[in-house]
Amino acid sequence: MNGTFAAAILAGGKSKRFGTDKAFHKIDRTTLWEDQVQKVSQLMPSEIIISSNENQNFNTHHKIIVDSVKNQGPLRGLVDSLNSTRADRILLLAVDLPKIPINFLGELIYAGCGTVPIHKNGMTEPLAAVYPRSMLPLAEKNLRLEKFRMQDVVHEGIKEGFLKERPVRDSELHYFENMNYQNNG
């Protein structure tokens, strides 16, 4: 199944520990959101979506979607992103994971199905993964039940056959260091 795919940048988080909106934090004169957009655009998605909150203003020609319901975390961003595109799959990428290289994301996309990185201990990386449209009912059900933990949704998606696991190698662990504090970027 190597149909169309869209890319969605999750940029609408609260950034409480960081102190300011992470999406607009600059590294080498480029904001995190712009860096992630530039990265995923190299994969040639059918469209790029920025999942945001109502307080953010992005100067871009890409599609901006605001969470349809507040305080439901990345799961809401995934559901709203899937609902906003006609693509068969969506590459979901958190704005605060700038160390993930393009070749890793490409491997996830070109696996041709839903794919999620998984660590040796069973913990997944749901904010750098590919989700098939067919997983939308499962994700929506979890929202209705107020089960917002992405780890739980992903494990259910693996169990139901929507997602394949892509083992994270030791040499790739640093890809998943997110920026929760300003001094670690």
C-alpha cells in the first residue's frame, strides 16, 4: 500500500516546561516549525498540515488546522489532521523533535503502511510515526472515551494490525530527544 500521504506537524502544545511557544523557538535562525516543514517537504507529501492551537499565527501557505476540541493533546491533532486530508496515510511529526533526520522519516513513509518506531522496552514514538486513514475510527473512539494517551492508542493500533513496528536502533536514540527545556536545544 504505497498511496498518497500527507505530513502533519504537531505544533499546538502548551510548552509549559519550555516557558515559551516551542514552535517559534529558533535554532540557527530558523524556527522549529519552519525546520520541520522544510524537512518533511523533501519527502514530497500531497500536503503539509500544521496542527496548532488558537493562539498561534503561522505565516505560511500550508494548511493550518486548530484543534477542534481543546486539551486533548496529540491524539486530537492526529484525528483533526486525518480528517482534514484525503491522503491514505499521514506522517505525524512533533515540532520539538528536530534531531530526526529526513532519511528516518522517509523509511517510515516508504514502508507503505502505518509504521511507528518502538524501543527495546516496548515504548513507542507516536509523535514521529505514520498513521493510516483506516486507524481513524480507533483514534476517534479513544477520544470519545477520553483515553488521550498516544502510547495506549498506538499499542492498540499495533494489536489491531493498523501499525507495523519499526525497531529503534541504539544509534538512533538521540533522534527522539525532545525539547522540553530551553537549555537542551
